[in-house]
Amino acid sequence: MDVSARRAFNLLKELAFERVSTSPEERKAAERLLKEAKDIGVEANIEEFKVACGRVNHAKLVVTSPYTKEYEVTGYERAASTPQGGLDAEFYYAENVLPLHLKNVKDKIVLINGRLRMVDYEKLRKAGAAAILTFSGSTMDRLSESDCDIRKLRELLTEEHGAAVALNMRAADAAEIVRRGAKTMHIELEAQDYEGVSQNVCAVIEGTKYPDEIISFGAHYDSVYFSTGVYDNMSGSVIIMELMRYFAKNRPERTMKFNWYGSEEQGLLGSKAWVEAHKDELSKHVLMINIDVAAATLGQNGAPVIGNEAAVAYVDAVMKEIGVPCTVRHDIYSSDCIPFADNGVPSVNFIRGGAPGASFIHDRRDNLKNNFIDEKALNITLQQALAFAKRVDSAIEFPIERKISPDIVKKVDEYLFKKKA
């Protein structure tokens, strides 16, 4: 057999370490993937791209009345620094940032629920909040088993509305602050911006019959802070490596490009950089096959399709034909397929998502010792993607039309926060 789930899982084990955007560890993983590709005998290289980064040197939060207590916080990367000596201000819990909340945030240190969404950031900046607090995790997390998440003010937020002072804390601490009726706070944040370098690993196998039709395979190999990212998404990365191994031995009729994207967790930066650098060839791309999360022992197979209804029907029919139970739906997927869709390239995303309570993502629990992914489950998606890729590659006429339905285009535009004309 030309593909091996065991070999793929062994590579996953080798790369089961934190691989944050622009870090030395991300580069180490890229070079290992490059070596694997070259050892297979495929033409491959690393393409670097720049990333707007931030470094937090110091972050502090102290409730000063009606009680005094310091809480652990992390500063947002690329956030604004407080004045020298820190910032003292009233505290306000703005919950889900409704209009009535916004009447009370001016010049205050404002706590909001969950993540800092673009729409809420814009509202808080316009309303004059002195600083923004968010929280991560759950109120049930044990201190010894959780981390205070490190977040970043992405360019989409800061380019139009400027950098704010922003801090993140644990959910349990946020609940205590609200429950105990905090009125004033002292916060300190010392941060600086810099430009980092990330990279994509890129490989190509020329087609024997239809070389000007390109099928693109993608998976991101970076992780978030504190996570080894074996589920999200070294699982997808090793699967497309095995797919490339198969087509290196069994030459495809259409040209195939295999890309391992860096910095996906920072806003799809690797795939955005790749499509920008390869704009002149995108008209030749007939399909993007993306794999982002796989190998969940307890899980379910899914295939979000970015295309038209005929493409959805085709993928669904192939899944039935090859005997893979799979929920095929016509929808976008928050992954590296999006920049391709933005350039008119349809995509099929093969995923094996974990059942509720049986998988972990974007935190320290995404690791091998938690035993929620395995080789047999990885093989499900590997065989599924291989069968589908072989089927579309060998088609006399490519079976998926290079069209994306208007409703899906609208969703892509909204995902990318495109301004209406």
C-alpha cells in the first residue's frame, strides 16, 4: 500500500510540540516537513512571508477597591502600552456590549464576554473605553490545569481603529471580580510591535495528462500558545503528506500542489500570503482540498463544500459510493480554504471533528497524552481524501465546476470583513 496511517501518525508524534506563528519551533516543523517531502522525491521549497507581531514585556492588573487583589493577566500582542506608571480607572462589566452598555464605558477599564470580536472592538474604541479586558477558559478550570490565554490584536482591528490597551484573564478570575463588585483597577501593560517571519512549505507534482489543471491540497501546521496542536492541525498535515507520497508513486493526470501553511491560527496568514504570491496561476486551479482537524477517536466525518449545489451533490455521492459516512454541507469553513474561495477557487474540506466532550482545541489539552486521537481514526480521513482525490484527478472532464454560489461568496466576504461598496 502506498499510504500508511501508521507512518503518518509517527510523523505526527515527532512534530507534537508547540508551533506558534513565527517561532523557532514553527520553523523547525516547517523544515522537518520539507525534509519529508524531499525524501519522498518531490520538488519542494519553503516560501517565507512577513507577519505583524507583538511582544509583551509586562502585564499587571490589580483591583484597588472595594478590595485589593492582583490577578494574573496576559497582555494582547500588538496592543497599546499604558502610560508610564500604569493606568488607574473605574471598572465596568459590559457583558455582550449592547448599546446601553456602551453608554457606560467611557474612560473605564471594560470587561467583555469571551473573545474580542471586530464589531465589539470598533464599538468600544468609538465609545472611549480606556482599556479592554477579556477572559478565556471556563469558570470550572483548575488553576494547575489551565493557562491564561495569549491573544493578539490583529491588523483587521488596529488598521482602522488603532491599538487599544487590552488584557486577557482566566474566566474564574473574571467571575470573581464581577461577583465581588470591583469598582476601580490599576493596570499596567508594556508592549512593542515587531515584524516576524513565518513560512509555507510548498511542493508540486506535475500532471501527466492535464498539467494546466491544478488540484491544490492544503493543511496548516502551526499551533496556538500552550498547545501541541496534534488534532489542530498536525493531523491534517501528515495526511496530505501521505497523499503526496501516493501521487509521487502514482503520477496524477492533473498537476497537484501540496501546501503546509504557517500562521493559520493568526488569521489564515499563510494561505493568504500564498494566494497573493501565486495570483498569476490561480485561474488554473480547479479545486482546493483542505484538511483541518482529523483523527478524533470519538467523532464524526464532515465535508463543508465551498462551491455550488452541484459540487455538494457530487461530493455527497462520492462519499456514499466509497462507503464513508459523512455530513456534506454547502458552507464556508474557517480555514485555509477561504483565501482560495476569495479568488474563485472551489474547495472541499475533509474533517473528522470530535464528538462533544471528546476532543480539545486551542489549548493545552490538544496533546497526545490525552488520548483522544488515534491512528485508526486518522486513517478514516486519509482513505476518504485519497479516494476522492483519485476520483477527481482521473475524471475525463473535471467534475466540479469552477463556480461558487452567490450566497457562499457573501459568507466569504463577511468572514473576511470586506467593506460593502
